[in-house]
Amino acid sequence: MKSLAALVLLCSSIALADSFQEPLANQRPRTHRVAVIGGGAAGASTAYHLHKFAGERSLDTTLQVTLFEKENRIGGRTTTVNALNDTRFPTELGGSIFVRINQILYNLTQEFGLSTDARVFGDEVTSDYDLGVWNGKEFVFKQSNSDSRWQGYWDIAKLLWKYGLAPVRTRNLARTVVDKFLRFYEKPHFPFASLGNVIENNELLEYISMSGKDLLAAYNADGAFANDIVQASTRVNYAQNLDQIHGVESMVCMSTEGGMSVDNGNWQIFHEAVRHSGAEAVMDTSITKVTRNASDSTASYILSTSDETDFGPFDAVVLAAPYQFANIEFDPPLKHVPESIDYVSLYVTLFTSPHFLSPAFFGLSPDSQAEVPSTVLTTLPEDADKDDDLHDFFSISHLSTLYASDAAVAENANLSIPQNLYKIFSHGPLTGDFISKLLNFDHTSTAGKSDPISELPSWDVSWQLEKVWHSYPYEIPRTEFERIKLEGDDRHDGSGIWYTSGIESFISTMETSALMGANVAGLIVQELGNPY
Ligand SMILES: Cc1cc2nc3c(=O)[nH]c(=O)nc-3n(C[C@H](O)[C@H](O)[C@H](O)COP(=O)(O)OP(=O)(O)OC[C@H]3O[C@@H](n4cnc5c(N)ncnc54)[C@H](O)[C@@H]3O)c2cc1C
Ligand SMILES: *[C@@H]1O[C@H](CO)[C@@H](O)[C@H](O)[C@H]1NC(C)=O
Ligand SMILES: *[C@@H]1O[C@H](CO)[C@@H](O)[C@H](O)[C@H]1NC(C)=O
Ligand SMILES: *[C@@H]1O[C@H](CO)[C@@H](O)[C@H](O)[C@H]1NC(C)=O
Ligand SMILES: *[C@@H]1O[C@H](CO)[C@@H](O)[C@H](O)[C@H]1NC(C)=O
């Protein structure tokens, strides 16, 4: 009986399930139909873990999972584009880096045989420095590339002379926060029915209720290290300053040890997760309405698209995308409507150019090319008025040096010169004027014109792509958290409307979205296995 149910799951075939007609002792429906809306990290993980947990528990109920994704690809905020339009150069446009302790992502790379590249920063040879922190006037910190490979900010011996004990205290604090968070993965916490409770039960409320700046001050780790290093990290990772972002997310930013990304694109983790889940993936399909059939004793939901195609009925719906951007009408209205929160509008600009970062732009002498770090992070001078952001950008990275294909060179002879691939994060669109100063080439911007970089000559910028993301929320200090079950919290039979994106105001990463997907899957399977 149990092994047969598992086999049915494995094949994930309705036909097989239907041919198995033996009545069950109780009256629960034999097939539990789950709709997952969204094929990013959270939705892919939901589908994968529904399949995995149901198999592990040999559920009597067969899960039938359908995943809806409005784009024609799985991955959501993780996706690659091909630099120089060349498939040899896939480049992350969204979520780029995860760390070894991100056990869901890491374990999936192992399971799917995806290779990860332990090196986070570029392979250039033009600079003596992997990393520098620029405050708008000078570099307040530089990391030499002759040091051993990038290991995070914790080259403590070298930091001590400059910053005293603050680096050690910050590291200890980051470890404390991460250790508390890692308990979310384990019994008795996992799966958690309430985000607020799991945060409180693991003593993280204190850290999230104050800013990173206040948290570091409370642990005697404020001052220059917080300003130069921790704030550079919160700015590159979340486009937020240390006095804005809460303490938990600030410490996540300092937990960079064992950084990696999947060769040729992190989206492959989520693509493979959906594939292995056995779920049906309905692509290019934007859900616009979820209707509950009130006259059905076991609630059932119909999902509709704008062209009036209906799908369902489903027993459960998992919304795996931020509610405020999903544009879905719920009928009847949701019992618990997720709060609308501010998201960062982040401009990610990728471009290639034969030119190098200009020493003069950073106030260095023109002949000191090797002094310009290949990745430039930013902070503000310690005495700066925090409302007055001095920078046009949050970070600039020289990712790699590309050699165009023979075919591309045949079309544009200028591509015979090696092309530098850059990525810039900024709060607005970059202009030709800015790029020409950054890379030190002649450019006459027409006064009054918007001066987009797409109009720069192809010998200065040979390829470019700009994407504006709602990348992550403003991680303001908070003590209230979103519900995981938005409808049906009075029932405990795996039905209802579930929500993953509430976790983003706690920690917004690929891993935490995947964790929430696994958590919702765990809750659904738990309810199905232990009916009340
Ligand atoms: C530029 C950038 C850099 C980042 N860097 C990192 C990093 O280095 N490391 C890290 O861990 N994280 C990073 N992040 C954050 C990380 O990418 C996200 O936290 C994570 O990918 C979110 O996953 P998700 O599944 O919750 O949401 P999403 O990825 O947004 O997935 C939601 C999906 O739902 C779909 N959808 C929405 N509405 C509907 C609808 N009505 N019908 C059907 N489908 C719908 C969307 O198309 C999307 O595919 C970065 C993000 C950005 C943008
Ligand atoms: C890349 O493709 C775009 C769109 O097709 C095209 O406009 C552009 O010229 C191409 N660039 C290169 C460097 O091949
Ligand atoms: C990941 O793999 C490790 C080692 O096998 C295991 O201990 C851990 O529980 C796994 N974590 C998850 C979330 O699967
Ligand atoms: C609603 O549920 C009832 C009872 O199961 C069923 O008879 C009816 O057809 C359903 N309506 C729709 C629109 O699915
Ligand atoms: C190459 O660059 C030069 C300027 O340096 C320009 O005059 C020429 O038109 C470019 N060639 C092509 C094929 O774009």
C-alpha cells in the first residue's frame, strides 16, 4: 500500500492514480491538488519539497502539483543574460551568490550535479586589488589580490591593526545570528507555521527590531569598521545604509564565507528542482484571479488568467511571489492580506568595453591603473549626512575579460580588442557622461538629452543591457511578520492559500525563499499526514 502510493507519486501520473481505486479508511480526497503560483526559488522549492516530503512520509494522499509561471523560464529573480550576445558568456543579472551554509541550495547543486565556482570576484589581471571600498573621496579599504583567495571580510589579522576589535566582535555577532537562523531548518522548529514565532523562539527578535548600526553599537562594534566594511556590504547586497537596514540582514551581509554560484547560472538549480518534482509546469501563464468555490465543503480554488482560461479546481494554492507585484484578485477577498512594503528599485547595468576603470575617476594618478580595484564597493564618509548619498552607484565590478568570437569580430573589427565585462548596481539609469568619466573616454553629451549608454559608440561600449528590478524590500527594523497561511487557517487538511514571500522582510535571499518554499511544503504534507 505504502510503496504503491510512493510509486504513484514518483510517476506523478494522474492516470496511474486513477486506476488505483482501493477505498481509503477515511474520507479525505485521494488526490490533493496544489497550485504553485511562481517559478522562482520559492515556487520551485515548494514543488520539489512537496514531492520529496510526500515520498519520505509515504502519504496515503497523492499530491498533484501544478506550477504556474508568467515568464517563459524558471528562476524569477535569478536569471542569466549572454554578454556580447555570446552563449559562452552567461552572466548573472539577478541573484548571484550563495554561501556554503545555504544548505537547501548547496544540497540541490550536489544532487543535480551542478558545478559551483568558489571564486566570487573576477579573473582580471589588470589590478593589484580584488576589492576596494570607495567613500566618494578616497578608498577607505583595499583587499590585495596577492592575498589568498577571497574569504569574506575576515582576514582578521590584517584588519586588526586598522580597526581594533570591531572586526572580531562583528564576526562573533554574525556567527551568533547565523547559528540562530540555522535552527529554522531543524526540528522542532521546522516546519514553522508562524514566521513571527520562529523568529522569537530563536531569539532573533532583538536583532531584527533595531538597525544594523544600533546593533553594532550595542555590541561595541560601531565606528570605522561598521562604516567602511559592514555598510559597504549592506550597500552592495541590499542597496541600503547601515542605519536603515535591520540587524539580522546586516549580519547576513557579513556571512560571506564560502561564497559560490552555479557555473552558467544559478537559475539551473530551480529549473532542475521543478523538473525533479514531477510537477506540471505551465509556462508563459500569468494568473490574474483565484476564486474559491464556497459551496464546496472541502474548499476548492479555480485559477484564471486574463484571457479567461481556467485551471483547477485545486485544494491548495501557494502564492510564491510578492503579493503586491503578483496582480492577483482573490474572490472572496483574502482573510489576511499581506502588507504592501517598499521594495528597492535596483538598476543593474551590464556592459562590455575595451576601456579600463579610470584611476582619475577615483582620484588616483593616471599611471596607476593597477591601483584601481576590480570591484569597487561604496560607503559614505563617517561624518556624511546620511540622507545625502554621494554616489551614482552602489558597486562596480569588473567581472571578466571576454574574447569575442571570430564571427563577431568579422562583423565588427573593433571586437578584436579584448572586452571588459562590467556590472554596476545603481539607484537610477547610468548616463553616457558617467560611463565616459568612469572609463576615461571622450564623450560629448548633448545638453538636455537623457544621454543613455545605449547611444554610446560601439567601440566604447560594445554591448550593454540595463534591467530594473524590484530586487528586495527595504529591510527596515520590525517586530511584526507576514502570515504564512492567508486563507483557510481554520482548516488543517493541507488546503488553503499559502504564502512564501513574507520571509523577504526578514531575510531576502535565494536560500531563504527556497527555505520558505520547503517550509510551506512541510506544513502541507504535515497537515495531510496528521489530520485533525
Ligand atoms: C540584482 C539582484 C541581485 C541579487 N543578489 C542576490 C545574491 O547575490 N544572493 C541571493 O541569495 N539573493 C540575491 N538576490 C535576491 C534573490 O534573487 C531573491 O531573494 C530570490 O530570487 C527571490 O525568489 P522568489 O522565488 O521568492 O521570488 P521571485 O524570484 O521573484 O519569483 C517569483 C516568480 O513568480 C512569477 N509570478 C509573479 N506573479 C505571477 C503571476 N500572477 N502568475 C504567474 N507567475 C507569477 C514571477 O515571474 C517570478 O518568476 C538578488 C536579487 C536581485 C534582483
Ligand atoms: C546583440 O543583440 C542585439 C539585439 O539583437 C543587437 O542590437 C546588438 O547589436 C548585438 N550586439 C552584439 C555585440 O552582438
Ligand atoms: C543537506 O545535506 C546535509 C548533508 O547530507 C544534511 O545534513 C542536511 O540536513 C541537508 N539539508 C537539507 C536542508 O536538506
Ligand atoms: C462548486 O462545488 C460544488 C460542490 O462540490 C460543485 O457541485 C460545483 O460544480 C462547484 N462549482 C464550480 C464553479 O466549480
Ligand atoms: C572601430 O572603431 C573606429 C574608431 O576607433 C571607428 O572609426 C570604426 O568605425 C569602428 N569599426 C566598426 C566596424 O565599428
